Amino acid sequence: MTADVEIDLGGLGFDRGAHLLVQRALAGLPPGGRVAVSGTDAALGVHLPAWCRSRGHRVEWPDPAHRSRLVAVVVRGTADDDRWFGAERAGPPLPAALHSRPPPRWGLGARGALLEAGGPEARFDLDDRDLVWADIAPTLYAQAAARQWDPQTAVPWDDTFALPADVEAAVVQVMTYLVENEQAALVVPARFIGRIHPHFREVVQLLAVQVADEARHMEVFSRRALLRGAELGTSSAGGRQSLFTLVAESDFALASFLLSVLGEGSFVDLLGFLVRHAPDPVTRRICWLAMQDERRHVVFGMAHLEHQATVDPLLRDRLRAAIHRRHDALADTAGLNADVFDALVVLAAGGWNPDDVAAGFAHVRALQQAMDQGRQRRLVRLGFRPDEAAALSALHTRNFM
Amino acid sequence: MPAPSVLMGAVAYDPKVVTIWEGFRAWLRGRGLDFDFVLYSHYERQVDDLVAGRIDAAWNSPLAWLRADRLATAGGGAVHALTMRDTDRDLTSVVVVRADSPVHRVEDLAGRLVGTGAVDSPQATLIPLGHLAAAGVQVDVRRFDVGVGLHGDHIGGERDAARALAAGEVDAACMIDANHLLFVQEGTLPPEGTRIVAQTGRYDHCNMTVREPASDGVRLFGDLLRGMSYADPQVRPLLDLEGLTAWQDGRTTGYAALAEAVDASGFYAPDGRVTAPDYRP
């Protein structure tokens, strides 16, 4: 019997991977190509044709009188080629020259993979490169992945510090506030991760790490709150209302703007304040760790909005409207929990002399001014005029986040 | 003029049957055939309805083909095999023992306990038992009656027989060639733990049985089935589910071994009546 290729499987049977050798031999041939298969596995004469049948290959049998190790000749069918008819690459493997609108049919296929035609049309509605992407995303992701820290070992939980009861209470109150803010900061990107087209996978990865960051922040702030006692502090209705308006924003650009550019931007200032005024090493350390992560979140939020602002002249109108809308929604609420404000003053005061309290109060006022200045700087970078940036920053929630 | 139409019967041996034929229905209707299907819980009623003219086509097991052929002929009519899957051609069944079994040749099975699939399984009961009988080997049979009426489409009986073999409850087990490979790969049978002591001759499996091959609907149905391409992403998942890469012309030359087994076991009468005493689909 003639064949284009001859293979000898030795004692290898189809129960232990013989199909790989047959497949490899067939792969180099066109449909109709012939592979002579020899071997000594006792079941080969049964399994080889059964396997070929399921793959659309034909089998020709040698003359039974012909005594040799030849089991059969496999004639390559067309099914293997047919399966890949109309297949396409899901864009480039590396994040250069990304598709401006990757099609839904690419779905969950890896970017750059050869996709068999057919399959579901996945609905990832955040599929506009200009809306989602920032060139810095891969770099930020790499940084974020490299700087993940272990809450158990990165914090001196065993330090034996002891604080006066009222200072400890102030720390617990601030921690309680931080936890609810981090909770919102976790939920917001988490809601968008599942909507972003996987073509922009570095953005998905970055946001996933951001979510993991917030999870760690929630853990360490909760743990610090309960380190010396058994109760958390208070949560004001107005504070929760402010956070709820963040979580309710379903537009990716607007949510990034409100959360990262305005909220987390201010939060970085708050964490810096706490690093400076922390009364104990645990509080100082966890605030410093969280601040590093939050800075990264702000950088990404700024980067993709800066890019979008250059291609979408109407973006600034939408951002402006979002600030106004949120301001109006929160106009009748109290803003920052008074207990939080007072706790910040106590921490910055460092004592109960009137002069200490006055100094603490001044520090918190300076913090609020620094937050305002930071928001204005970022708004100007997004293209707002300085006077408008000042007006918009003033409308930002008094709850900081 | 109304579009050519075909009403086909299929047996619901698995929930995927609905997926397959709803998908094919959409594809066939998109190409000018007014196609619909009805599902049966077993093959006997499907065959009755085909021969009685209540459906135009029946996606038949080999056993159902034989009975439809006998019933139609007895009534002075005829049925025809319109198409079959590429995977319906040239199958074999095997009789398998444990690797350490004293059985080395088919004759050694004489007097031993052989596990089979359901009473109506062509591949795991009727054909391999017919093969042993033709070789003059008398065996005791332990049947695994899972999915009776489904003519062996349900793999459960075959798998239970293989499990019984692995557990030492039977001396040998009957199964289709591809399922021996499957059972070893999935771990139902231990790797290198079994030996094949007998293999039947090649036979054919299912076919699309029709009453009126010359009708417009049936002709278009056959043309469209044969035209289904594995390169078409709309039908490829359905072809994968149905286990084929191409529809081929139907042929009826591959059913002799089954017919002999049916006659020898008295499963059906020559006129197509169901005569197997312990068969209640």
C-alpha cells in the first residue's frame, strides 16, 4: 500500500496518547494524504479506525495475508481544515495597534489567538478603545502586580503601643470611615470589569488588581479598628449617601472621574495626612501602604480620561454635568460625618491643650485646602480653565471621596 | 406553491437531541425546506408512525431501520435509507476481558458470564452476542438494561457492563470499538487493564429512513443534509453534537449481521412485529 508518510507507534496505544503521533503525521499532509501506521499495541487495530472515524479520516486496510507491523493506512479527511475555515486572529497579541472597536464575536478569546468561526457574540459594552484604554495601563499593571503586599507581614501588628482611650477612639472612627470608603472603591471598578472587552485585557487586569488593593485596604483598616477593642465607630447617613452616588454611576468615564480623579485623588491627601499624624506605627504603616496603591489608581483614571478628552470634545461637558448632578443629589445631606472630622482634629492635635486643638483644627483645614488644590490641578490637566476648575472642585462632595 | 416540507421523527435519548434538531431546523428552513421534527421516547413508536405515514422521515437506529424495512415490506410498501453520518459506516464491536483473565481466545469464553448493554442495543448486545453464537460459543449473559427502547443510544448500559467487568462481576463485556477507547480514556476501564478477545465484522449504524424518496421535500432534505459543511460555523457545533463531520448517502449493505442476530434471537418477526419476550420500551 502506498503512503506519503510512515510512522511506527512502537507499543504505544490510543489509550496512552498514540493519537498525537498520528495527528502530527497527518498535519503535514493535504486532505487525501496518506499515513501508514505501524505498531504493536494489541488494541491498535480497533482504536485507530475508531479514532479516525470520529475525526473524519478514512482507513484502508492492508492485505491480511501480508504479515507486517502495518496496521492501516490513514487517509486524511477535510474536517481538520474545515474547522479552521474562516478562522481569524483576535487582533495583535501585544497591546500595540489595538482595535478601536473589537467585535463582540472575539468574546473571551485571548487577544491574538486564532479563533474558530462561530461561538457566542459576547456582550462587552465597554468596547471603545478611546473610552477604555490608556497606553500606560500595561506599565501600571506591572507595577501594581509587583507591589502587592501581604497584610499579615507588611504591617507591625504585634507592636505593643498603647494609646489614650480617646485617641484610640479617634483612630477607630477614622478606620471605620476608611473601610466604608474602600468598600465603595472596590465595588465601582468591579462593576465595570465584566463590561470591558477582553481585547483591552491590561485594563481589566489593572482594575482587577485595583479591586484586590481595595480588598486588602478593607482588611487592614478593619483589623486596625479592632486591634485594641471590639467595636467600630459611626457611619453617617450622609457619608453613605455620598458613596452611593459613586456606586450608582453606570458610565465608565464618569465613574472613573468621580472615583479616581476626584475621590481617590482627595483620598491620597487624606492618607498622607494620616501618615503624618498617625499616633501609632500600625496606623502609620497601613495608611502609607494604602496611599501607594491609591496613587496608582489616580494615575490610571487620569491617563485614560486625558486621552479621551483629546478625542472627545464633549467629554468635559459630561464631566462637568456629572459633578453638578452629584452635587445636587447630595445638596441636602450633611457631607462628612462630623465624628470623622473631629477624629481627624484629635489625631492632628496630639493633645488636649487648647493650642493643640487649634493646631489640629488648622491641620485639617490645610488638608481640605490641599485636597481642593489637588482636584483643581487634575481638572486643569483634563482641560478645564483654572477658574472653572476652582468652581467645580468646590462642588465636590464634602465627604472627600 | 407551498415550500417542500418534511416532518421528521427523532428519539429523545438525550437532552442534546433538542439542541441538535432545533439548530438543524433553523438551518434547513433558511434554505427553503419547511422542516419540523417530533420527538419520541423510544424507537418502536417512531417506526410505527413512519410506516403508518404520520411522519415523512425517521432518524433511525440500525435496529429501527430493520424493523421499518420489515414492517413496510410486509405491508406492501418500502422504506429507504436517505442519508447517514460518515461515522455510521464500518463500525465494529468488541468483546473485552480483564488483562489477567484466563480467556485468551474467543472459544475460551464458552460457559462464562458476558456483560452486555440493554436488550435492544445493536452494538453492545445483539451484534456481539450474534458474533459469539456464530462462532459456536455458548455464554451466559448478564444484561445491563439502561434506556430500553433507545436501541443502545444511551451509553449507560454499555458503561455499566464495562464497570462490571472492571469490578470482576462478569468475565467479559461487549461494547462498540469507540467506546472501548472512551472507557479506557475516561477511566471506566483501567489503562492496560483489558484485552480484546473478539471483534465483530464491520457494520453500519444509523440512517435517515424515508418513505417517499422521490418527493420534493425528501429530495431537498437529502440534498441539504449532504450539503452541510463542517466548514460552516453555524452547523459545525451541531455536527459535533450529533457526532459526524459529513452526511453521506444512505446505504443498506451494512445491516446483515444485525438482521441475523435479530432473527437468531427472535427480537423481531420477519414481518416487523416486536417478538422479544422481555422487551418493554
